[in-house]
Amino acid sequence: MLDVARLRADFPLLAQRENGHPLVYLDNAATTQKPQAVLDAIAEYYRTTNANVHRGAYDLAIRATEAYEAARAKVAAFVNAWAPEGVVFTRGTTEAINLVAGSYGRASVKAGDSVVVTAMDHHSNLVPWQILCQEKGATLRMVEITEDGRIDLTDFGRALERRPKIVAFPYVSNALGTVNPAAQLTGLAHAVGAVVVVDGAQSTPHLNVDVQALDCDFYALSGHKMLGPMGSGALVAKPDVLEAMPPYHGGGEMISRVWDDHSTYNKIPHKFEAGTPNVEGAVGLAAAIRYLERIGPERIAEHEQALAAAAIERLSQIEGVTVYGPQARSDRAGVVSFTYGDIHPHDIATILDQDGICIRAGHHCTQPLMRRLNVAATARASFYLYNGSDDVDALAGALVKAGALFGYVPA
Ligand code: PLP
């Protein structure tokens, strides 16, 4: 286990009390808290380096550009990207996937083609494909999940028989915690000629990600879910695939030459970064990555898996609690989704909040998945490196109290 007390001291917000109790922050799949190192990097950037990037002839602007491009190289190295120019900064996973759908998808998908997604995809990796397929007259094929919350490989194989143009799936499910066999799925999709889009919003903060080993074509990530600032993130892509794509947004910075009626475009990645970028976000994200690297992604993954396993064990002992997703510890990340009898998940979250415990309740932007689980919503506790077994104790204790408060009587 990680030295949680020492790590917590790095996160000013975690010292806060909520509703008179020490804060127990268990909503890390939604967003993570920021260490002082990230806050300092952002403040330092504004104190010493701020200027617009890529266009200034003066030293300050050159230093701002260097900081921005160094952040790109940092992101590239963290996920073992093919090259820094294959990293396009975006506002997060949602924008990265919309970029792929709006550029690559629009250029390559035609009427009658198919695009494959899964029943556990976040709306961010579903709605952009719905929009694309509706526009093109293509078919969107949703692969089913198994009883224990994995991608159904038999159905995945059936979906591939149609030789889809694009296959998209999450590396880690935000609602079930399932760690999907991303390299295997990518290999199967490539074998039928599909291009592969991996939603890495939940995997990048928690696993040792190697996009070259996965061999996917596109990989999307969110900075705010990995200790970085809100509004930071990236699309990581194979440079040759990115090079061949038409622009996504038009404007400054993404052009080479502009005439009255047409333009030529900048090199990648700048072709996909129209307008003034979020330099502060990139600098903060690089600081977050430095922080994560000091601890080590493997140790973080192990720590979260242990916490999730402990939470599942404790919750399973409470009569009436149902935990969703794979039971095997090795197949899941630090996300524990559950229901408690017929108590509404929102009520559970509200009661836990009174004890200073922050969990998520709702459909987690996975409504198709909720329908398959036959629930409208679940409660979700999601762990990160600064959580410890005391947080698991607090969660389990507060749940028992919530059950009593709602007069829950086991059937
Ligand atoms: N995909 C998954 C699996 C997620 O969990 C999330 C956020 O919860 C997203 C995509 C969207 O990420 P963002 O809101 O940072 O764009």
C-alpha cells in the first residue's frame, strides 16, 4: 500500500472538513484533487512565463512555447506515444473523441458502413459516433456485455463480421471498473481492417499505459482525472493517421497559408489546435504526470485494486448491497458501483455527504449500460492514490447507517 498520510499532505483540499467531518473523497472517477505541485506549476507559469505561444518573436513567448511543447513531450512519454507530434492537446477525452469522429470519421465513414461501440461506453464515446452515423447513413453497432460486466467477446466477434470502419471501446469502464483487454480487442479489430479508438479517460490515471503496445490508432485522455487541471487533455494518435486527416476546427494557428477562398494547413499536431491553446492546462498536466511518475503507475494500480477489493468485500457483507462489475481483483480498477436494496442512490449519496463522504450517484453518463443492469442509477465509490483503508471503513460504516436511517429491512 502507498503511504497515504504522506500523499494526502500534498493535496491542500483534502485537509478540508465537509459537514463537520474529515473529507473522504471517493469521486475520483469524476475528477481528482490537485497536488500542491500542480497548483505551483500553474502559478509559476503565470508568474514567470505567460505569453501566447508559437507566434512571439520575443524571449518570453519563446519560453511559453517551450513550456507548452515540453508538456506535449511529457504526455507523449507518459503513454509511450509514437511521437510528440501525435499528441493533440484537447479539453479532455470528450473533445478528443469528437475530433476523431468529426475529422477521421467524417472523411472515412460512408452510407452502409458500420461503427462499433460497446454497451459499457461513456456517452462521450457513444454520442459522437451516433451523430456521425446519423449524418452518414451508417450503422452503429453496440456490442453487448456479459453478466459480470465485461465486453462480450462473442458478440464483439459478430460485430466485426461486418468489417466496421471504426471500433471504439473504453480501456477501463467508469461505471463498472472493468479493465478491458484493450490490446486483444485492438488486434481483433485491426484484423478486419478497422481503425481503433480507445477511450482512456479512466485508464490513464490508474494503469501503466503504453499506446504503442496496445497498437490502437487513437487514444483519448483527460488531465483532470489524473491530478491535472480541468479543461486539459489529449488525443494521442499514430502520426501518419493524423497527418492524413482533414482539420477539425478552423482558425488561427492551424493554418499554413490563407487566401481569400481557401487555406493550406499547418503540420500536425498544430493542424488540430486552432486558436490560443490552454497552455496553463498543459503545464499543469505535465506537473501532474511528474507527480504520478514519482509514485509509479504500477504502484498506483496495485493500491487502487487493493482498496477496491477491500471495499467490495466490506460492501458484500451488508445485506441488500449489490456490487456491479467483475469480481476478480485483477480485472478491475478502483471503481466500485453498487446499489443498496431499493434505496435510491441519490439518497445514499446525500446521507454519506452528511458524514463528509463524497460518492457519485446517477447513471454515470452510461445510460445504455444502466438499462442492461436493469437499474436507473447506481452509487459509485472510486478510489485514487490518496485514499486508504480508513476511507473504505468510513464508506462501509456510513452505508450501514444509511440503511438503518432508511429503515432498510433485508428481504
Ligand atoms: N470516458 C469515460 C470512460 C469517462 O469516465 C469520462 C468522464 O467521466 C469521459 C469519457 C469524459 O471525460 P471528460 O469529461 O473529461 O471529457
